[in-house]
Amino acid sequence: MAKKGWDEFEIGAMLRTFDGKIDDIAGTRQEDRAYSQNSSYTASVADWRLIKPVFNKDYCIDCQFCWIYCPDVSIVSRDKKLIGVDMDHCKGCGICVEVCPTNPKSLLMFPEQADEETEIANWPKKDEEEA
Amino acid sequence: MSEIKNIKNLKEFSTSADRFEGANLLCPGCAHSIIVREVLNATNDDMVLSASTGCLEVCTAVYPYTSWDASWIHIGFENSSTAVAGAETMHKVLKRKGRLKQPDRNPKFVSFAGDGASYDIGFQWISGCMERGHNIMHVVLDNEVYANTGGQRSSSTPIGSSATTSPAGKVSYGEKKNKKDLMGIMAAHGIPYAAQVSPNKWKDMVKKIQHGFSVEGPVFINAVSPCTTEWKFDPKDTMHLADLATDTLVFPLYEIIDGRELNITYRPKNVIPVEEYLAAQGRFKHLFKDEYKYLIKEWQERVDAQWAYLQRREESRV
Ligand SMILES: Cc1ncc(C[n+]2csc(CCOP(=O)(O)OP(=O)(O)O)c2C)c(N)n1
Ligand code: SF4
Ligand code: SF4
Ligand code: SF4
Ligand SMILES: [Mg+2]
């Protein structure tokens, strides 16, 4: 669908989040929803970030602290398992790293340009002092 | 529909499909959206939502985008409460007249507003809603300042905080008046449920929100919302600030039932000195100068006195 310009909407028009009919939003996962061009889900704030979280599943215990405390709905969990980070919506705040309880942490912040595979290969070891 | 959602633990909670979206324009690390997610994910029922002018509203409805996957309305600064109260009344009337297309669905009516919009500018609108007995929930995102317009003091701004209209400097230590007890005022309307919540205690939050959805009549929720920009702390530390707020007892977690019965819902195992809460925020930085240090002691005394009061209220069951 062609994107409408700011002057092409009717004044007082209702913006619809979804295209077509949706009956059970709370029962429909993001990937199964037909978001319209007016949902901010279709936008990206990736260019806000200077640092980004990298997820290393080797240490993750799926506690879901990062899921509940991420302000930007960017921790993707499915069937009680953490799958990864939604890099279109993550603003790089670093909260997920702070609340991660594992040692070493299962999420760490790196510069935006860092290579994920390299960082995961060089992941820090267990911090004995902290434990 | 309208069964209470079963949320036994965080793993189970994480199977929720969010109805609030990212790529909104709230600051990185803003607690407003953490609170909103916890409230919305507490139910699977349909929702009719509103927001007063303020960070949450301005940042989640930036033309041509909306970050809400539910019916959502914004009118003005003062009236998020009356906006959903109007919708709730309409719903009730249409139901009575048999004109609802899906009468079995049981939408929840929730109004979100900042402290500026609740403690000050929307005060009488909220009071009217509470008094008229609408079946709505009003949630205050309490960051203790008019954040969206650059940090003016509200009647929720606590003593000693430096705000743009009560700046700290050579002649002043910042805000001079104590925070208004809006919980007490709202409870005095005799509403079925009022509760103070914090996003770090998600289980306590979900329990209170679900209880709020289950009662008939108006519900008032005051949620502490650490603001990285105006409280002046690093965005990664939002949950740390929330932990400090609840564990220093600066923001005690409690509920008031039917305007009278008070229950404390969280007792920290180790109560942290208030000084640590103040030291973690740039807005209180000046209190650590020699001439203002006496205020830190006064802060601790105020928090202790408030805690003693809440405990007496709880014990007396009145
Ligand atoms: C009647 C009216 N007065 C003033 C404003 C300007 N204004 C817009 S947002 C805002 C601050 C909102 O503060 P608060 O309610 O605490 O929400 P926050 O941004 O802190 O979340 C102000 C003063 C307005 N929009 N309408
Ligand atoms: S850095 Fe912040 S926005 Fe990004 S995933 Fe972590 S908590 Fe979410
Ligand atoms: S907080 Fe850490 S351990 Fe818990 S689910 Fe997230 S990445 Fe895994
Ligand atoms: S100014 Fe504060 S309340 Fe407003 S978006 Fe930023 S962090 Fe959130
Ligand atoms: Mg505010």
C-alpha cells in the first residue's frame, strides 16, 4: 500500500494499527499480525544507538528479566525461551544487560559496529569475585 | 474473555503478546513504557486506553504512527481520565440497550497520565471520575516533574529536587514543598481500590492491576517512574533507581481498600539508607554540599515517619 503523506489523511481520521480485521490481538504474536503503515512497529529507531546489546545464549537461563524490563519491547521471547534482540526497536539503553543475573552475563553491550560472532567467541569468563 | 489471566511466574508472563510497540520516541531507558507494558500484559481482555499530554502521549502518537495496538484516545492535558470515563459510560449504555455487537467482550478502561497531569492539572477531572464511580483505572506515571516540557516542578516534586522552576543554586536548595499525598486524597473518595506500584516489583504490580480490573468502580494506581533525563542518571540504571526507590522506602508499596483498609505489600529485607537513593540522581546532587547536608537527614526522618504512619494504619485496620 502506498504511504500516505501528512496532508492526505482526513482531519480527525482514526489511525488503524492493523490492516483488515483482527479479533484477538492479545492472542496474536507480533509476527502474525498485519500491522498497517501507521503502527510504529513498522518504523525503526536503530539509528539512535551508539551501543548495542549482544546475546550469548550459552549462559542464558531464560529467567526473562530482560524481557520484562526492556522498555522498547525489543527482547524477543517465544515459548518461555529468549530468542534474541529486535534490532529495529532496541534503543541501546543497556537495561537488559544490567538486569541479567548470570555470571558471566548473557547479554553485554558493544559498540554498534562490533561484530557479533567475534564478540561471542571472545565472551568474558565467569567473574569469580562477583560470585 | 474476562477471566483473570494466569500469571504464576515470569516465564509464563513472557508468553504475553505485547499490545504496546517499540519505535516510539520515549528516551532510551524510560520507565513509562516498562510500566505500560506491565499494565497491558496483565490482561488479555480488550482495552480502551487514553493518555494525557506528556511524555507517554507525545512519544507514542507521533504522526503518522501509533505505538498502541488497542483503542487509544488523547484529548488534552487534563482529561485522560474523563476521556475513558466517557467511553466507559457509552459502553455501559449501549450494553443496556442491547446495541453492542459483541456484548460478551469485557473491555478494560485505563487512563494513563503523568504526575503533572494527575497531581495538578487533571486533579479535578480525576476526582470527578472517582466520585461518579466510573468503572475505570487511572494510572499515574509518577516521575515527579513535568518532564515533557523540560522539567518544571509539579506538586509531586519532592523536597530538595532541582527543577527548572525551583532550581538549586546559591540561594536555594531547590523544591521547598513536600510531595502531595495523592494516594491518600484518592482513597478519601472511598474508591474500591488505590495502590502504589513500582516497575521493578512486577509481580506486585500485576497482582494489583489484576485486582483493580476485578473490582467494580474506579481504581487509582500511582506508579513510580524513574526518569533518566530529569532525575539525571544513566539510562541503563532505570531499574536500579526503581530498586532504590522501593528499598529505601521512599516509594513504599501498599494498597488501600474501600478508602480505609491499608495493606503494605512489600517489606524490603534490607532497608537501604535514603542517602543512597539521593546520591544516585543528579537532581539531588547539591544536597551533598556542606550547607545542604542537613536536608539528607531530614529526608531520612520524613521517610521513617511515613513508614511508621503506614504501619500504624495497617495495624489499626481502619
Ligand atoms: C493545559 C495545558 N497546559 C500545559 C501544557 C504543556 N505541557 C505539555 S506536556 C507537559 C508536561 C507533562 O508533565 P507530566 O504530566 O508530569 O508528564 P511527563 O511528561 O512528566 O510524563 C506540559 C506542561 C499543555 N499541553 N496543556
Ligand atoms: S538495550 Fe534497552 S532497548 Fe535494547 S534490548 Fe536491551 S533493554 Fe531493550
Ligand atoms: S536476563 Fe539474561 S539469563 Fe535472563 S533471559 Fe535475559 S539473557 Fe537470559
Ligand atoms: S524525559 Fe523522562 S519521562 Fe520523558 S521520555 Fe525521557 S525518560 Fe521518559
Ligand atoms: Mg511527570
